[in-house]
Amino acid sequence: MRWGGARLRPRRRARGAMGGALLLAVAFAAGGAPPPLGAEPGAVELPLGGGERPAFTVGQAIDRALVANRGLRIERLALASERRLAETGWNRFLPSVSGSSSLSRSLPARVSDPYTVSAGAQASLSLSIATIREGRRAVLQYQQGQISYEESERLLRRNVRRAYYAILVQQAELRVKRDAVETAELRYRRSKADYEDGLASRYTKLSDQVAWQRHLPELAALEDDLRAAETEFALLLGFARDTRVELVDELSVELIELEADRLVAVYREVRPAVRAEQLRITEDELAVQLERDRNLPNLSLSYSISRTHSTPFSDPWLDDENWRTSGQVQLSLSLGLDRLVPSSAARVSVENRERRIAERELRLIDLREEAAEVVEQLVRRVQRTQEALRVRALTEETARLAYELAEQDYDEGLMDALELRNAALELEETRLAVLEEQLRLLNAYAELEYLLGDQGFGL
């Protein structure tokens, strides 16, 4: 870290005094330097996609959202401000410097040149242990902001992943529903023709007509839902709301064996609420130390110099003999005694902070236990969904076999085209059920990734 300071030119000993104060500050800071800050969120290349309808894989969509999502960009800017404050906390050891100038006229004017010109500079610096610890507080506040940003980033990853796969399932549902509407319409038209030829009753015709028309509002609702989901997904990725993003990946999932005990142990420590509570405890401990440090000696150093010209409009300005120089160096040491007084505000503040620390430590135990319960429930949910997916897969195989048999019957003339279409529709519905179960499992995986981040689990 490079230290800089203001330099007062009029007197060499002034620079020596202030330089000694800065050296003293550096010596103090060496014993209480804050830990290194975490890395600031870096920018990645913005994947824009090609053409009027940009196309993304899941990973590309996540990368795009991490850069272009407006909510995350706002948090990134706020975090950068906090980081700047933490990195420049050393500037409290720089002296405060000010300059002044004045022009005055004596009244009544009894001399030919009643004016006086003066210019001066002042510098002051106050040093104490509390000043050093204030820098540590700025670092803690930045670390809390970093935890909040990391949680928002993981939440965005989860939301993009879930939205991506949900749209794939909605698109599959829409395809199945359109096939169902088309099949119902064909059935209605055939029964209508049979009714006109006297081969079917009016009831059959009307029943098929109701079955067909009942699908129409359901189809319209699915189209509206898909359009809304695509709009929300585009906004997540930082596009305009009318942008339609093309999804490249297909819905697929692997069955992963999870170690519940290991995941619980990881999440008990990496849970953002746990980490944030630990930082709050550290901040309260620092606040107690600050209150106690206020009773330690406080060193103040100040220096001032002024130059005065008593006859600026009659004598030359550049003649050094016409200027009068004056200055002052002051070193003071103060000691606060508030905490020695019973029930003083300082003592009460320290006692309240210590009680708050005890409360936070108990709260920290509860947060770790809650973390264990959250992960255990999620692991059980994953295991149940995996078993349900296996059952759905077996059902799909049965439906596939039934469709193959229906095709054979159709080729042999034992089944008409409409019945074959019904068998194909049943197969598509079982496939859709598998997709929905895969979506539930992928959502559970995404939830695990959101909870654990890069530690202990990844997709």
C-alpha cells in the first residue's frame, strides 16, 4: 500500500513534524492492519447471441445474466463503492490541510497605506487507537456487502437455470396440447361426417365437439404462459422485454448420489446467514474495543504558518523584508474518562454491545442447525424425485411399446389412423410427464447449487 501526504513548503521543520506523525500512524497501523479484501466481481465478455433471435445454452445464458442483469449491476456498483471505502481507509492518517488569505483595511485610515494582506496554511492530525480500528470496520462492512452480492449472484444463477428448463417444459407442453387439439378436431370432424352419413348419433358428434372446444382455451392459456415466461427470461438476461431468446440445450438430467452428511457440514459454514452473523459478531466486538479505546490517550498535532504584508499598495510585494512571518506548532495529548463514571453512556454502550454479542452467538448456533435441516430436507426431496423419475421412465418405456404395437396394427389394417394418432399422443404425454419430473429434479439440483455455491456441489 502506498502512502501519500500533503507537503507544507514554508518551513522544513513543519514537514518533519507532520512526517513524524505519519510515521507514527504507519507504525500503529502495522499492528492492526486489516486482512486482505476479497476479489472484486470481475467483468466477463458479454455473450450477445446471434441474429434477431439470440440463442444461448444454459451456461451462456447464466454468463449473460451475470453481466447484463440490471439488478445485479446495481449491487455490483454499490459493492465497488464499499470496496473503495475499505481500500482507502488509510487516508484517515493524512493530515487535514487548509489555506487562507485575507485583505483588510484599518478604520479610520490614518496612514497612506491602510491595507494589510495576509496568507496562511494550517495542517492538523489526530491519532488514536480508535482511528486505526475504524479502518477495520470499513473492511468488515465491505465483507458483509460481498456476502450479500455473492448470494444475489447465486440466486440469479439459480433463477436463470430454472427459467431456462421451465421454458423447455412449457414448449413441450404446448406441442403436446396442439397435437391434442388437432386430434380432437379430427375426431370431431369424423364423427360429424359419420352423423351426416347416419353412422353416428348426434350425441357422439356433440360430445366430440365439446371435447375439441374444451382444449382451445387451455391451448390459449399455455401460449400466454409461455409468452410471459419468455419475456421474464429475456429481462433476466438484460434484454428488452420483446426479445425472444432461443434455447439451444435440451432437457436432460443425471442421477447423482448425494452425501447428505458432507453437504450438511459444508452448508453449516458457507450459509450466507451464518457468515453474515459471524461478521456482525466481529463488528460488535470491534465496537466494544472502539469504546474502550476512547479512554486511551489521543494525540493531536497541528501546525500553522502565515505571512503578512502591512503596506501592500506602497511597498514592493517581492521584497522579503516587507513580509512578516508567524507560525505555531501544537502538540496535545487528551485522555477520555467517561467510561470511569458509573452508568455513563460509554459504559452502558459497552455493556449493551457485550449482551448483543452473546445473543448473536446463540443465534449463530440456531442458524447452523437450520442450515442442517434445510440441506437434509433438500437431499430427501432429491432422492424422492429421483425415484419418481425412474418410475416415470418405466412408464414411458411401456407407452413406447404400446405405440410400436399400434403401428404394427395400423400397418396390418387392424387400426385406423386416428387411433394410431391417439397412441402417439399418449406416448407424448408420458414423455411430457418424464420431462416434468426431470424439471423438478433439476430445480432441486439448482437449489443445492444456490445453497452451496462452488463448495461441495456443482452442475
